[in-house]
Amino acid sequence: MPLVKGGKITADPLILVADEADIPGEGAILISAARFLGDAEALSLRAGRTAVIWPNNRDVDDLVPYLGRLAAVALVFPTFRDGRAYSQARLLRERHGFKGELRATGQVLRDQFVFMLRAGFDAFEVKKQSDAEAFAATVKRYSVFYQPTGDGRITALHRRMQLRHSESAGQ
Amino acid sequence: MYAYDELDRTIINERVSEFRDQVKRRLSGELTEDEFKMLRLQNGVYLQLHAYMFRVAIPYGTLSSKQLRALAHVARRYDRGYGHFTTRQNIQFNWIKLAELPDALADLAEVGIHAMQTSGNNTRNVTSDQWAGVAPGEVEDPRIWSELLRQYTTLHPEFSFLPRKFKFAITASDHDRAAIKVHDIGLRLYKNEAGETGFEVLVGGGLGRTPFIGKTIKPFVHGHDLLSYVEAILRVYNQYGRRDNIYKARIKILVHELGIEKFAKEVEEEWLQMRDSALAIDDSVIEDIRSRFSYPAYEKLPHMPEELKKAAHDPHFEAWRKNSVAPHKVTGYSIVTLSLKPVGGPPGDATADQMDAIADLADKYSFGEIRVGHEQNLALPHVARRDLPVLWKALDRIGVATPNVNLVSDIIACPGLDYCSLANARSIPIAQELTRRFANHETANMIGRLHVNISGCINACGHHHVGHIGILGVEKNGEEFYQITIGGRADEKAEVGTLIGPAVPYGEVADVVEDIVEAYLALRARPDELFIDTVKRLGVEPFKERVYATR
Amino acid sequence: MTSPLEQKKIRITGPSMVTANRTWDGVVIYRTASQSWSADLSDAAIVRTSDEARALLTESIADDIGAIGAYIAPVEIKDSGKIKPGNLREHIRSEGVTIDLPVPA
């Protein structure tokens, strides 16, 4: 499954480590929330970088204390229709100030890329190769946005008011 | 009328391009139906019995004449020459081809009409009072806030994949014509003692399988906090609404299962963390939106012009005027309702020719503006009283002047089994027969205000739960049967109706309604005691006895 | 006429067929015996056991590009062999709405 980051397909720097497998001493790993929470202090401080897959039916609050030490947080879309991870993403980015990689996993399809970016995701485990290849073009689909999110884009309302002020200022 | 600018039009156009691409990928097989279905729903495209159905948004029920002509064009060019106005102030076309939808959407985009989020598990059309901006006694125009909400909810990245659909309604009048108490979020606009504009916020109203009347979650939310508060509600719902069972996934179930106090607490906790965020609305924002609504330059006109005095001699005109014309907040003007419930006709339908004719009349007599009501009628909101006689003649010629507004033959009905793949039974022929039984205008007038609502299945798109008489189609052994309820209402005293007895077969429904009406006429305390009040006073027993005595 | 969209177990009680809607224009279609679709009910493949019905439905659903929403519906076979719709819902899908359209179709 191709990983898209920085707008293009890239190699995945994280290694997925199954719950039963041993944790390597170094290297960047991606582990389940259950495993991480079982030994959170140690795991968040290990030499290599640690990333956690957080389930979409659990509050992100339990992960918040460790955010500053995590390489990435992977959130889950079990089907593309299950939109809980959008709320989780916004909370992590906007309320808790998470600055690391926020990865979308699960059924990640082309037609949700723009929503995901706006919610704060910056890495995508894309289900279909063709969708991954179309990423750069797809995210250009929309240039106007009505509501504010943490992505810093100005809303239509405020753009409009800016235009108005600059018009009247120019008179 | 709200004027879309470059930015609004850009969003609509970008949406059309996106959908065009999605349709292409569906027809080529690159997208499976499972992947495509939610995408097409988000553009208002359903699959019905014989064809796709295309639901176009009419934000808070306001249309310009240009927009109405564009709807007529779509009906002619891409459909079978007519459209159906719905209980959520939208319009539906029943024969549209998927392959032609992007073109139909592009044509509509040229006049600022779209179909975004008219279906799917997202936030739907924000509906309001069809008399907004012109009703006497209104606090202020609720459409300004509806537009604010429309923008906020359109293509919201966090809330486009909710557990289930989500519907808003706003009213700013004491008499609620927007049915806010049966919406997921209902907003009652008012000014508090300090004179500040704000909202009573209700949540968890809804019809369908498990009807609920909305509960007040917060008695006053300041206008500045409306969007942040709504976001808090949506976020709690998005995270905790059930996703395991589509029949238990609406917010009304979450509110019911948690209890309103606990739910309110969850929302409050969330809200307090974000109320002073970018979503705080300041006055300049409201003013900007308000400034883009244009209002007519009303003339100073007399309340009783000569034209009206003369026309009073015509009993047909008078019958219509007394029924379909309502007072306007500006002296000398009136609000005219156009009945889309002709005798023998399917309720809420209009042909392309009728739409064009109404658009022309709107230009001549209503400053180019038309409204759509959730009772599936249209309205011309700015008619000078001196123009009423000449307008009436024109409306009568095109068949939209049946003087039955709010009477027993002003029926609200879903499309039913004739069109809809969810239906168990037909609703339109039942409505048609009822209009024939009650075609006599004097009789209907004598009966008085009586709302009949018909739904072809438990999804309740006909709002039968809140009908004075509610009719619900069910299936028994392959035959169409109908459950009858009475005593429902959708206004500020909203209530769910009560079943009067076992379901009756298709052929008997009209007889049953006649029996109910006869019972009412015999039992009412005075000629002006409304049906709904007689039911409230006496309960269902006397009606039940009358209906089932010989059945 | 309980919506077939609620069909979970496949159990037929008489002769049945598979029907769907054509993807590009939504027109009602019927699965034929030769792995294709026809808009004519008389071309429909008839199944008489639940196993046959299941098999026909499975291969119909796999044909995802041309048709959507496939489900099993009852038919009535007249003495003449003519296939008629087996319930009101299928009658409406095959013959059209039971009311007059506001303008001639």
C-alpha cells in the first residue's frame, strides 16, 4: 500500500511491528495503542522513534501525555464512511498541538484527501496505487473553503471581508 | 435574496468538476458502486425504482426567478418536464441519468444552485420559515443565520462522514413554520432581556422509525457563539453516535440513550474548550452576510387599494384571497401562497411550464423572488395588495391557485412506492383520492385547518408523525395497508400523533379519513374549534370508535 | 413490498428473477440466462430454488460496472409462459408509476 507524504509517494520510514513480535532496539516503529500503553514511558523514550496506531473508537486523551515524544500517530478509517478519525485528527492538531506526522490508515481513498488534509493529516496509507498517484492533482480540487480548521487556510468569509476592506481602503 | 459572489461560485464549480471526475471513474469501473454510492449521495443522487433521483438544494427555501427558470430547464432538458418540491424545501427530479448529471449540475451552477449534501451522512439543507424576512412580528430574518450555517456546514472536513444524516432548522417567529422541534438541531432565534440576539438550541428531534420531539440543550446561545456551539454538538455526535446500526445512528438516539443532561454536559465540556476560537462570530461577519441579502425597495402603498375593493365582488377571487394571502410586515404588501395541491394532482409537483410562468410572475409581482415551504407549496413573498386580483387570474390560469392552503386537501405526501425504493406502499394515489373527496371548497373551509401527512414507509419523509391526521403505508402479505394516527403537530407545540387502530387496506383509506372528519364535525365544541384542538380535548377514543365501528 | 434493500437471508417462495438498475441511466434491468442484462422482463432468467437464486444474485452483483443494486424479486409465470411481475413493486418498476405524470412522458 503506497504511502503518500509531502504530496508524493515515498518509502515508509516506519516499520510496523505486530503485537506478538519483539520490539527492535532501534529504528522507527509503528505499534498498536494497546502495546504502547502497556509500557508507554519506556516505549516513548526508546532510542529509535516510536509511532502509535490509535483506534478510532477511543478518546485521544490517553495518548496526549506522550505526544511530544512520538514520531507519528496513525489514525484509522475502518471504512471510508466512518469519519471519527477526522475529529481525532483535529483534536490532536488543534487542541493538543501535535506537530509530528499524522497518518491516515485504513480505507483511504482519493475522494477524501482534501478533507483529510484540512483535518490535519499529512501522511496517507493509500489503498489504491492509482489514487496515490493522483494525490497531487486531487488536492488542488478546491481553492475556496468556508470553515476554519487548523490548516491555516483563510475562510471565504474572511477573504471576502479582507477584499472589502482593501477596496474601501483604496478609495 | 442572498447574492453569491465569486468565492461561493468557485466552490460550486469546483464541486461540479469533482463530481464529473467521480462519475467518469464510476462509469469506467475504476470506482465500485460501494465506493461511489456515498459520493453520489453527497451530491444528492439516489437510486429509486425506475431511475436515479436527483435532489437539488434550495437553501432555506429561497429562489430567484432566474434560479427557478434554471430548475425548469433541468426538468425539460434532463428529466420528464416536472419536478417535486420536498418537505425540506428542496426539489427532486425523478428520471435523471447519471451520465448526464454533471452537465445538469453545471447548468445549475451558472445560477448558483447546487446539490451539495442533499443526501448522505452529512449536514443537510438548513431549512427555515418560508415567510422569513416578511412575516409580521419576526425577530429578525433567520435566513441570515441560515446562510451562515450553510457556509459553515458545506464541505466541512470533520463532519462529512457522520454516523447518519443531520438536519438543521431555524425559526424567528412565535409560530414555528419550520418544524424546528423535529430536527436534529432546531434553533429558535430571539432576543434576551439584554436585547442580545441568540438562540434556544434544541437537539435530538426527528421522525422516522423512532420519532422524538427535540429537547432544549441550552436555553440561550449568543449569536457570537452559534458556530462554536454547533461544532461542539457535531463533534460529540461524530465521535459517540452509534455506527453499528443505521436505525440507531441519529443524534436523537444518542441524546435519548445518554439523557439530555449528560449529553448537554458533554457538549458544554467540549464547547468551553473552543468557544473563543476562530469560530467566534463577530458583528462584522454578521453584517457582511446581512449586507449580501438584498431586500425589495418597497413602495408606500395603501392597505386597501381600489383594485382590491373592486375585485371583492368576485366570490372566486375572495375565496382565494381569504385562503392563500397572508399579511406582510410592510403595509400594502402581502405574502401569497401558491398551492401545488390541485384536485386530483400529485402533491408538491410543478411542471417546467408552471415553473417558468411562476418565475415570470415573480419578476412582475414579487421582486423576482419565490419561496419553497416544507408543506410542498410555493410562495411569492412580496406582492403588492393592489396586484392581487391580476396575479390571481394569472395563477389560476397556470393551476396554482387552488384555495386549499392549510385545509384538508393541502396534503403533504412523500413520493411513495410509485417512485421510491424504500417504500412499502403508495402515497400519491391516496393523496389524489383525498383531494377528490374534499374538492368542495365550502366543505373544506367549513372543516378548517387540517394537515394530512402521508408517508409510504417508516422513514417518514411525508412527516406523518406530526400530521393532524397521519397516514403511514405498511405492507401486509404483499398488500398495501395504512396505519392512521391523529393529533400530531409540527409547530411550536409539536407532538407525535397517536395510532387510532389497526391498519386499513388501500381502498379504505379515503373512507377512514372521511369518517375521522365527520367525527370531528360532530364533536367539535364550536365551528372554530380546530380539528387538532378537538383531538387534544377529547383524545382518540371517540374517533377510534367512529372509524372502527363497522370495520 | 418490504424493500428488498432489507433482504438479508435469501429464501424464495416461488419463481424469481434478479433485477437491478442500469448504472449510466438508472433504467430497470433484468438478469438474463446468458450473464447479461436486459430491460425486457421477458428476457429474465427464472430461478426456482434458493440455491439457484443465490448463485444468480452472486454473479449479478459481480457485474458492477453495468448494473447497481441487484436483488431477487418474485415473478408470476402465466399459463402461456409469459413472465409477469410478482408483486406491486415489480409491477411499478416494469410498467411505470401508477399515476399520470404531470406532463406526457
